[in-house]
Amino acid sequence: MIVSVDTVRATLEAALRHAGASAPHAALQAALLIEAEMRGLASHGLLRLPRVVERIRNGVCAPNAEGAHTWRASHVLDVDGQQGLGPVVAMRALDAVCERAAEGGVAVACIRNNNHLGMLAWYAQTVAERGYTLIALSTSEALVHPWGGRRAMLGTNPIAIGVPAGGPHAPRPLVMDMATSLVAMGKIHDYASRGAPLEAGWALDADGEPTLDAQAAKHGAIAPFGGAKGYALGLAFEVLVTALTGSAIGTDVTGTLDSHTPCNKGDVFVVIAPQRDPALHARVAAYLRAVRACEPANAQRPVSVPGDRAAASREHALAHGIDVNDALWDTLETLAAAHAV
Amino acid sequence: MIVSVDTVRATLEAALRHAGASAPHAALQAALLIEAEMRGLASHGLLRLPRVVERIRNGVCAPNAEGAHTWRASHVLDVDGQQGLGPVVAMRALDAVCERAAEGGVAVACIRNNNHLGMLAWYAQTVAERGYTLIALSTSEALVHPWGGRRAMLGTNPIAIGVPAGGPHAPRPLVMDMATSLVAMGKIHDYASRGAPLEAGWALDADGEPTLDAQAAKHGAIAPFGGAKGYALGLAFEVLVTALTGSAIGTDVTGTLDSHTPCNKGDVFVVIAPQRDPALHARVAAYLRAVRACEPANAQRPVSVPGDRAAASREHALAHGIDVNDALWDTLETLAAAHAV
């Protein structure tokens, strides 16, 4: 079913307001899910809304909390997320650190007790559009095995980077957003629901043996991306985020996958003011154009820059509406209609 | 040939002083190369010394420069490296930003016009031992092809992360240091010198075709690690470093591989004061122990944490000396003996 972005937005906001979120908080949470859906990241899109509503109803998400801010030092903000909506707490924290970075050149937010941030690209895009660079890190429940190990001990630990890149030919910032797992657990669940076999090397079963059975992998572990290097990166992010936020670590992390457990992972935002040099912006934009123009290995597949496909997908959705699974749309309308009662 | 660490140190310092470096600068540059050699990263170790000396003689390295510091904002330091020795300029910058981070919680150094930093792990280790976390990024000459592209357009763009991790059972910080290329160009050169075939997927030749011929790969491009994700990461680092430092980007970067070209890449250090909570340090240390104890896929290969093998290699070298290639040792002794004349 194709639904206009405005209709999707109204439906999501109604569902969230019915669950108890204020209008601005409902708007932020809905905007995040819609952006993820439009950018082609369905795993972080509309299908997450019922989970968010369930978490509010189960008392593990306080929809009107905004996070308690304490400046640990003049340019480092500690945020107790107060179990608020992930994007609400995160955006309030980003507002505060962007303001501080405007003054001191850099500021860091260290967030604990916050719900799932969702797609990190949204924050990178937002901060870069304000003229700042962002490095965002977040941890999650342990789903990834150490390289050479049999058990899930690391989160999927994504990193996002946003950099302003001006110039008439590339007005978009560079936005990169990736998990340090080889595939998303959402992909494993998708394969399991379709009965499709996994690719070799993606996952281990509950006994730590390699498996192509998606059902078995759901109870096992996902591989880190890029072998030993991706493992090293994911582990360093896990340790760095915990050291900065005081969040839970490894298998102690809960609440990023279910509807009833408090969420105790950590999030870190590093916001830095870049050089204010139009020629430099133009140089970066020219570089990105040159990369896109690199002779491709396969003539049918031009080289792309991180965010290109997402931007094209987003433009298409804005123009033509969002393709929503029928059953999911029924669920969303039901959650929203309850609001009207 | 096995040479004691003290003898290696004296030899390297003599060679650098003969080339014109002050005693403290010679000591810093020598310490970096020796640490890399001891940690098992020979590609960044003693074999780099003749190149450093040649660069000084050719006027593209000013061995007594320390970098000109300008605080762009209260917590962001711009460093004009003045073509100094990489580790000298970098350590002076780190001293300054650690001091600022002690006050404001975070500070960033943006370095341009500096020579090769060498092994980033050394900086991560040093900063973590002072009680701070470090994220270090550096660019290099374009050696890596975009994912799906035929030409080298990205540097090997390494990242290093250092995090204090206390506790009696894990007194060492966590130190992670990796390039975003699948293999190092040094490894390609090593294979070429031995006439050994490369592994599939490592490199392209000058025409952008996959090759197993190491000689051909020297004139082509190396793959990013981890496929599209590693490419995205390396590209984001390239753009982030340029946006923050104003350094050259992509194929405009020079001077990281030869003896005669000024070095125009950029380096970024983000130093953040972590939570001062002994219980948290212990929690991180316990996590790292648990990861090492993870049931291994291969019983003969226990799971390791980034830095473990380097630390073991370093301890062995300290106790038993450094195994130096005979021809290289002759060269180093000649460079050092010239000093005595």
C-alpha cells in the first residue's frame, strides 16, 4: 500500500499521542521513523512504532521525559535519559552540545538510560545541516561474536559520521551510518520469516557453530563485519561508550530488542565545529563528485558515496509516498484510531 | 640479528641527531619506531628510519619544528606542523589538548603540514595511560579504491582508539589501531619482494583489474577492508579529517610514501576525559577478561582483545631484544656512525 508521507506522519503522531507522548515528542519520534523508512532502512522505520508504543505502555519508556542534563565539565554533557523516547532525549542533548560547540569548538554528550536512538544517520544529517561535524556511537544488546569466538558478546555498535559539504553541485552533507555487525539482526529475522538460507559466514547457532539456518541464528550470534578489524572496531566502540557514559557493557546490556526491559545501553555524540572556509567546503564537494565519477568495476553500477542511495530513496518517497506493508499499516491505523476515541 | 632495545635506541637516536634532530626530538622519533617494531608492526618500525633521515636531508622534514599552535576555539587546537617530525608535532599537540581536556572535559587537535605519524597505537596508549580516551584519525596518499571502483582515491585512513581500563587483572588500557584498507601497502611490497602471489580480493592493477601479482598491485589500488562498510568508513574519515584540518584530500595527498615530497595529509586527535569511577574501570576490565575467555571457534586460538598480541610481542622484545634484518641493521649503524665522525 502506498501512503503519502503526510498521512504516515499524522498516523504515527496520533498513535504516539494516544500512548501519552506530547505533540512535539510524538512529532520527533515519528519524524525519525519516517526518515528511516524513506531512506530505505525499513528495519529502523515504521515497523518500530508498535514496539515504541508497547514500551510506553509497559512503563519502560517515559514519553515526556527529555533527559536530565549535567555538565560534567564545561564541554562534556552527561545525560540521564530518564527512559525517555530515544530521539527526544538525543535531540535535546544535541541541541545543548551544538550550542556549546558553537562557543568552544567541540562538545560531547554522554547519554545513559535512554531508549533506542533509531537510525543514527538522522542525527548526523541534522547536525551537519547546522554546520557541525558529528561522530555518533551507540551500543546495543550483545548480538555479535568476537572474531574467533562462539558467543555473542558485543553489540552491533553502530557509528555515524556527518560532515557539512557545501558547493552548488553537492549541497548535501556527507552522512555515513553503519553497524559494526556484518548484517543486522533484523535481516536474520527477515530471512527466518521467509525461510530463506543465510549466506555463509553471517552467523553462528546457539552452540556457536556456523549456520545457514536463520531460525537457529536468531538464538546464536552474528559475525562482525570485516573480520578481525571490524571486531576490533566494535569492541573499541563498546568500551569507549561505556567508559564515557557509565552504561552497561556486553551481555549486561538490555532493552534494545524487547518491549518490557529498561534500556541501559549508552550513546555518545562528539560535535566539532569544522573550518569555516568556503573553499574547503568546495574542495570536499569536488572530491565526492570525483569519487562518484570513479571508473566502476561494473559499468552497470556507478560508484556511490555513503548516503547517495538513501537520498534517492528519500526523494522518491517524498514525491510518490511510502510503500507500507498492509498488515503493518492496519496496525498503525488501529493504534492511531484509538487516539480519536 | 638480535639487538637489545637499548642498543637500537642509541643507534636510532644517533642517526637522527646526525641528521639534525635535537636530542629530545630524536628520542621521540626513535621511541615511536621502536615501539612499533616491538609491538610487531615492522612496517612502521625500524625500516622507516632511513626514509625519515632522507626526508630531513631533502628538506621536506624540519627536524626541530614542533608545530605552531593556534586555538581556533577554546577547545579546538589548529596545528601547523611546519613539516616537523610526525611524532614530535603530534606529541606536542597531544600535550596541549590533554591539558585543555583536563579543564573542559574534551579538546581536539587538527593537524596539517605534519610528517607521517607512524603507528597510531603509540598515541592511544600514551593518552590512555594519562587517563584520557583518544580517538585518532589520519589520512594518507590515495592507495585504496572506492567499493566498486577501479582507481585508488582514498588513503588507508587509520583509526586508533585508546581507553583507560584499570583493575588489577587488566592494568593495560584498551588500544585499537587499524587501517581502513584490507591490507597495508607495506604488505604488498613485501609480497612483491618475495615474489609471492596476493590473495584474491586484495588489490587491483594499474588498469583497475583484480590481480594476484604484487608487482602489478604496487601500481594499482588496495581494497578497503570489510567491503562497502569499510569503504564508507574510510571515506568518512577522509572527509572528516579534511573538513577539520584543511589538509589535502584524495589523490591530492602527497608525501606519505616518498623521500622528497612535502607531506600535506591531516591528523585529528579527539581527547575526552572519561568517567572518574573506579567501579566503571573495573567493569570494563572484567568485560575484556570475559571476551578473552569466550569459548573459541578453534580451541588452539583463544579469543584475543585488540592490543593483546602487540603487548606480548613488546614484552618479548624488552626481555630478549629486537630481531633486526641484517641489511637494515647495517644501514642503521652506518647512519648512526656518521654521527660519531
